[in-house]
Amino acid sequence: MRVLVTGAAGFIGSHLCEFLLKEGCSVAGIDNFDPFYDRKFKEENLSLLQGKKNFTFLEGDIRSEEARQFIRTTKPDIIVHLAAMAGVRPSIANPRKYTSVNVGGTVNLLEGAREAGVGKFVFASSSSVYGGNRKVPFSEGDPVDTPISPYAATKKAGELICHTYHVLSGMDVTCLRFFTVYGPRQRPEMAVYLFTEKIYKGEEIPLYAEGENRRDFTYIDDIVDGVWKSMNNMGGFRVYNLGESQVIAVKDLVRVIEGCTGRKARVRHLPPQPGDMPVTYADITRAREELGYDPKTPIEEGIEKFVCWYKKHRLKEG
Ligand SMILES: NC(=O)c1ccc[n+]([C@@H]2O[C@H](COP(=O)([O-])OP(=O)(O)OC[C@H]3O[C@@H](n4cnc5c(N)ncnc54)[C@H](O)[C@@H]3O)[C@@H](O)[C@H]2O)c1
């Protein structure tokens, strides 16, 4: 299978590319090393891929003509579109860029796919589309018309434009709503990484809303497995939740990280943050039934693996 992965130098993208290469796929990656977080981390991710047989890479912007040209020259069977401006809170400070990349970039890639006759497109959506919903767990059939951050709105917009391309050009499109993904190489501003870093540095952990916000944390290997299964079960327009379907309060996450690091956290309580959802919790019945998705990593095991990776790859840096 020839696969084009956008956001290939990022957290999820680099894991997916590694997996696809092991499966014998031919992989074309694109990423512009957006400065949202340190380029050096993305270069480290990419170094695990570069030089491998069947891997090609373009440093470029998904909003560019060059990106569409890359689709034409690499002729993928399927595009897995992960590149995005990620993160809820920063999107409030920078809504124009989030919209430009997440909506404009997605349209440009869908256009590129249509022009090149690519028949399959997987779009990385997010649990954030469930916005202010109170009914848990979240199901794909629930209304998602109340995004509470620009990021969430761009992901919902991405799903909508994907649907339009499915109808107009007949391509199979699957939108995957990821629920807080964590694991080795995670984005450094995300809770698991940030809390671990602060514990090791002896710094205070900012805990919003008394740490009562609850999250469905999904281990990276389970996400990659879900993406792969969705790539192999495409047909029409589909939407799937990919979560662990287990929920933990953020304050209890701190306890788990304390256990794995063997250190005590210093916590600073802060008021709830605009854009933050009180709970995310995935109903994964549809993905289980239609894709055979079967997440396997309890939070304690996933955090143990993360901390192990962190000690080896980040702690040494200071
Ligand atoms: N990590 C999570 O918990 C999570 C949850 C829900 C959804 N998602 C979605 O999954 C995808 C991957 O997330 P991630 O955590 O790996 O983030 P990431 O930031 O590590 O990866 C995204 C990559 O996209 C690249 N990128 C950004 N703008 C670009 C542009 N204009 N052109 C080309 N490349 C560009 C970045 O340089 C980065 O390497 C994103 O679409 C994100 O919204 C992630």
C-alpha cells in the first residue's frame, strides 16, 4: 500500500510512519516543522524514519501547491491527514492560524487528492468536537454543533469538508476522533509530558478546575492500531471515536505519574480554563464492531512506558 502521511514528523505521525514501514507500506511524509514546539524534537522523530527503504519526505506546507504536487508525484492509494495546529488553549490565542492550517490545509489536500484520483482519505479529528456535550460516553451519533474552542471548531469544519468531498468526488473518507493521545514522543505541552517534566524539575504543576477534569487518555500504540484498522476498512463516509474508553481525573493522573517517577508532585490549583472540556469519554462500540479496534493499554502501564522513555530521552538533556 502506498500511503501519504501529513504531519509525519509529529508525535502521532512519526509513530504511524514507523508502523506502516514495518507493515511493508511505501510511505511519503510531509511536514513543515511548524514552530508550535521545538523543531529538534520533530527532527529526532524524523531521524527514525529517514534513510529507511520506502520512505520519502517533503518539508513543506499542506496549504501549498507543492503539497498537491507531492500527492501527484507520489500517487498514494491513501492519504492519512494528521498535520494540524493541535491543542485547545493555544487555539484561543491564535484562531486565524488554526483555521488557516486546519481548515484551509485540509481543503488543499482534499483538492490534491481529487486532482490525483486518490480514492481514500483519513482525517485526524478530535474528541474536542463533542464540545459542551454532557452525555457520556460520547458516541459518534451525538450532536457536535457546540464546539467551545477554535481548535474544536476547525476539527468539526474539517469533518464537514471531508463529507463534501466524499459526496462530490466519491472518495472514501474516514474521520477519526482521537481522545487525548499520549506515549513516547508526545507533544511537550500536553499534560502527561508537562507533568512528568515538572515533577523531575521540581516545578509546580498547574492544576485547573481542582484537577477534577476527567480525560480518556489513549496510548499511542492503540491509536496507531486504530488508524491502521480504519485504513483497511474504508467505505463511504465514516466517523469513529478512537479512545481507551477509560476515564481518569487529572488529579489522579498526577498520582499515577508520581508512582512511576517515584517523586512527589508540587501542585498549584488554578481556576478552570476557557475551552477546556470537563470530561472526555469515548464510546468505542462502533470502532470495535466495524474495525475490530481493541485498545489494550491501561493508564498505569502507558504512563510507565512514557516515564521510561522520558528518562532515557529527555531527562539526560537537562
Ligand atoms: N495528540 C492528541 O492527543 C490528539 C488528540 C486529538 C486529535 N489529534 C490530532 O492528531 C493529529 C496529530 O497530532 P499530534 O499530537 O501528533 O501533533 P503534532 O503537533 O506532534 O503533529 C502535527 C504535525 O503537523 C505539522 N504541521 C503543522 N502545520 C503544518 C502545515 N501547515 N503543513 C505541514 N505540516 C504541518 C507539525 O509540524 C507537526 O509535526 C492532529 O491533527 C491533531 O489535531 C491529536
